[in-house]
Amino acid sequence: MQNLGHMRNGSAHDHFLLTPETFVRAPLPGMRNATAIVHAAPANGADFTAYTVEFETGGTMETGAAQMFLYVLHGFVTVDQTTLSPGQYAYLPPGERTHISAHGAARALVIEKIHAILEGQTPDAFTGDEQAVDAIPLDSEPDIEVRHLLPNDVTFDFAVNTMTYPPGSALPMVESHIMEHGLLMLEGGGIYRLGDRWYPVKAGDFIWMAPFCAQWFGALGKTPAKYIIYKDWNRHPLSRI
């Protein structure tokens, strides 16, 4: 049905919200029987790239020069010789060519970032399972669960976490900080404050937040809200120059 130009998307100099009804798909170099929905990239001012890969049966892609984090959303994705199911993920270091494939229809979130090397160290490749990661409470909000998917190790220059909110829970404060964010809503929904704007959000939406963007989230509805979130981490602010 014609929506007469209406959309839920919103943007400002320090953030944007992208919603599934506006997604545009296009393959990236190295993809076969797969396509990408690019959510954030240097073209919009981000220091990382985030996209969803949609694999057809037999779809393939390869890693490139940047380090990569891949989180399976649907179906089964094989990274090298390891097959991952929804909620499982892989970290792949920069400079290594790794074959990624799907035997059936599948979707995965991919985050790529040029690695800011510290003391000549580069992380090793590994795979993980979100459900095997201990959930810890968020500061003064014991009902909000955080799972840290990457190790607490300074060789990693970014972090990826999942956060789960029971209905009616909210961040305890409006945050404003130097870390840049990319966020994909996985389940449920709520209200996100970005800068001086307020957005209703739900599963499938993507949010980019620039450094020092004011941000706050409250979960609404009858089911928990959950998202996966990226932030740059473990590096001095001058490393951005």
C-alpha cells in the first residue's frame, strides 16, 4: 500500500534511525548469492561499518582487510569450518581471508572496523555463543541484563554487547560520552531518546549514535526489549585524529 512518503526514519547531525520499511539491498564485493543492507559507514560519518547480510541457499562472502564481528540472526552460517546458529558469533582479525557461507537462507549482522593496533598486538579469531556468556546487571538496574560478547582485553579496540530490558525498565540516566554506537533492535520495542528527539523503536530498527550524542532508552510493551550494540573502546581519544 502506498504510504504517501511517510516513514519512521529520523536523523540529525549526531544520530539517525533506519527502519526496515526503508532498507535498500545491494551486494558488496566478494558476495555471491547474498546481499547487504548497509546501516552505518564512513559515508555517514561513522568510524566503522555495520550491515546485515542476507544469504540465499549457497550464499558466500569473505572477510577483507578490516577486522570483522559477525552475529547470526537467522538460519545457519558457516565461518571457515564452524557452523553458527542464531545468537552465536565470530570475531575475525584483520588481514585474514576467511570464507563465510550459508547452506540455506540466513541473516547475519556484520560489523567491520579498521583495527587501531596497540603495542603491536592483534586479537586472535574465535567463535562464541551469547547464551554461554554470563548476564550481568547494568549498574543500579539489576533487571537489565548485559552480555559482553568480546573479551575484556585491550587488544580489542571495540566492544559488542547485548542488552535485555524487561517491560517498563529503562536506562537509569541520559548518557553522553565519547563512544560511538551502532545498535540493532533484536526483540521487543520502546522509546529511544537521541539528542533532543524521541523515537518509537522496534525489532529490526538500526540506530547510529555519534560521540556525545545524548541517549536514553525505555522498554515498552508486554515482552522484553533486546538489542545488540557496538562501541569503540580501549583507545585514547587522540587515536581518533
